[in-house]
Amino acid sequence: MKHKSKRLWSILLSLVLMLSLVPAFSMTALADGDTSYTLTIPSTLTVANSGWNALEGGISAKGTLESGKKLVVTPTSENSWNLVANKGEQTESKVGYNLAKETGTYSAAAEAPTWEFTGLTADGTSQTAGIIVDDYSSKPAGTYQDTVTFTAKVEIAVPAGITLTRNMTAGGDPFDWGSSTGTLPTAFVAGKQVAVIYKNTSGQTAKVVSDALTASDISNEGKSATINVTIDDADKTKHVTYIYPATMANDDGTLNTGALDAQNGTLDEDIINCCTTTGAWDGNSLPSLELTSPFASFKFTTKNSDGSATINVTSLTVTIGAQDYVITPASATSTLYVALPAVSDQAVRFSATGSDSKTYTCSKASVTFAAGKYYQSMLKMAPPITVTWNNDDITGSGNSFTKDGVTITAGSIDFDEKNFEENGTFTTTLGNFTKIEVVATNGFCDVSGTGWSGDSDKRTWTGNASSVSFIGDIYGDGNGIKFVFTIEP
């Protein structure tokens, strides 16, 4: 509910200085549930001097306020807090002033105050008001004036001390490569804010943010915090959602899951500290709730294939399905803190660029990890293996050929012509294929199937599997065939 009324303030700069207001101002609001109030501002103010001039009686309000609500009075100035004579003319002159709640020194940078009434009585409650006028001794005589608009608004008064507690429990090592040690020291941090998402009485989703947390707001070794926030026009029959920190909440109130795509691998990152929850209002007040991370949180330690030494990496890409999550630390490191979406029985692949510029990889075929859990895992990584078969390497008999840990099986094989016909399969005992290239320089290749692409001179398969099938034929025609296999150990 909002109600506005305008006051015309003017001073006559001559022997007597007066700030004239239109006749006595009293505004009565329409009833809103258990809320009904009358707001009064006196009609005149005698300006005795530059500096502080009190408004006799201040700003007062009487009536009733519904439990959990407050009356907020906000002023705005037509002339940007200047009293103006001969406005718009060549002889225009200005005298700056501050609308204030207490005495002080005039400042052109001062912000207008608001008056808040958190409890009303039938007899009325008054708060101090006045103006601080700049030195006008050098100004020409004249009538100086400004128009001030007061907006009265009833808001929900959220009491201080809404306690939020974050909870994160330890998980195991879903990759079975060896657990890291230590704990995830995420916590509420001074200077951060909490986003509060709720439904207003029009049924629309609204978002506000709390005051920035201070050190005194945070307790329980950083696991608990109290917030102060003002909410207007809330439908308290609906649920409310908290998202910490507020930067992880989109403007429409949804969670900023896009922050997963590019991370820096540190504990300072908002996504690592993110936690959220949804709950019902506690009567007219926001509820105190426990928050949990909407993601699975990891401390990854990058090591070599047998876990005997760490590998410093400049980037790490985690691939889940078709989605890549890229972590780029500020400098090469072997410890990265990463948030990932919860998954169940999915393949997860890691690819890192080492400080030696080499590529290191590892993968797991079936992995499960949950939101709200903290995991510590070694990533036992190795450079990919490259196996190359040249034309003259391919000798033998039968329907299969094996060299350097890779085997091709086909419906029929002509070892003289290097032809592989009637479909077939590549397999390896070295790990998983990530790429297979078939180059038919003097022949042609028409294989197809899942993961295959290219033309008759060169066909390429990409994916992650230890067994790869093809449909069609590969013709070397005697001296024009080459296979290159990239394998993740």
C-alpha cells in the first residue's frame, strides 16, 4: 500500500526567513487488514539561520499496524534538494539543503533519510525532522522554493536475528582412486549477502537481498549467520527460498547453475560456498532454516597414474554426458575445489592440461554423487596413449589382427590388400579409445555407425569406449592404409 502527498517548501530570503508549507498536512490511509494509520507533517517551519532548523512536532503517525509490519515514509525532492529562486530564468539562484532526522552539517552529497514506524498508538508517535540549510549569506534576495513528495508505505518488518545454518556432510570417494584428506572449510563470509525469493500478493516471484553480512553476524565457526532483510507485499501463505551468496541467484529468483560451466578451482568462489533451501513462513516472519549445497562439492587432487606424485595443471575439464565443466585456476596447481551437478550411474571423464603442456586424462564408466555432499578424490591421470598401424604393419591371417594392445576383427580380412570387409570391431586392452582415425590414402573407407564421421579418404571416430564397432568396409588396396588410435589409459 502506498500513499503520496506533496509539500511545497519555500523560504523568503530578506530580513525574515520563512519556510512555508501548505496548510496543515494530515494523510489517512485506507484500511489494509489490521493496518490503518494517519500520518501528519506540521504546516510551517521558521528558518532562523543556515544550518539546522527543526520541524516543530517532527513527523508523526497514529493508528494501528498489523503484526509484523512497519510504516515507512520516504521523501523525494523536485529540485534535487535545492531551494530555487527564479527557476528556469537567467537570474536563477539556488540554496542547497538537507532534509534530516537530526542536526548536522550541510553536505551536497547527503542522502535523504526515511522515517520508519514499527509500532503505532492511538495518541500518535513522533520522530524528529528538520532541514540543514547551506550558507546563503551571498545569495540575492528572493523567494526560494522546492517541492517535496512524501511516500508512505506499509512493509513487512523482518526482525533481526533470522538464523541460517549451512550443512554439508562428507561423502566417500565415488571414483575409487584414493581419497584426499582434510575437510571442506566453506562458511558464511563477511561482506556476502543472502537472496530471499518469495511470492508477492499479486502471485509474482520477487527477489530481495539481505544487508551484507558482518563478522558479528557469523557464528558457529562460519556455519551459522543471522541476516537482516526487508520484504514488501509478501504472500505469507507461499514458501520462501534462501540462496547464499546472493550472486548465485538469477534476477528471476532461479539458481545460477550456469556458474558451474566455468570455475576457478578455489574455495573463494561463490559456487563452492553456495547453499540454499525453501521453507514456509513463520507466521509473519521469515523462518530460520538450514541450508545445503545444491551441488556436489569436490576437492580434487591431480596425480600421476599410480598416485605416487602430484601433477600441477593449468586447466581441468570435467565431462558428464555432453556437458563440459571447465576449471581454470589462476596458476598451475594440483588441488582444485569444484562444484558439479548430482549424478547417478553416469560416465564422468576428466581431461587436464599440465604445467608441462601435456594432456592428462582419466575416466570412470559409472559414477554416483549427491547434492549437499562433500567428496575428496584423487584423479589418477596419465597422458593418452597413441598407437599407430602403418600399411606394412598389417600382416597375418584370419579375421582379426592385433598390434600394440589394439585388435581389429572383421567379417573378412585380406591381409595382402589390407582390406577389412563386412563390418567389424576395434578393441583395446590399454584403456578406452577416445579417437580412431582411418586414413585410406590409395583406397577408400565407407564405415559408419555411432561416433563415426568423415569422407572416403579419412574416417574418424570420437567417444570414450574400449570397444568400437563399425558398419561397412575399409579398403587399403595394397599400399594405402593407416590407423591411428588415441587411448585414455
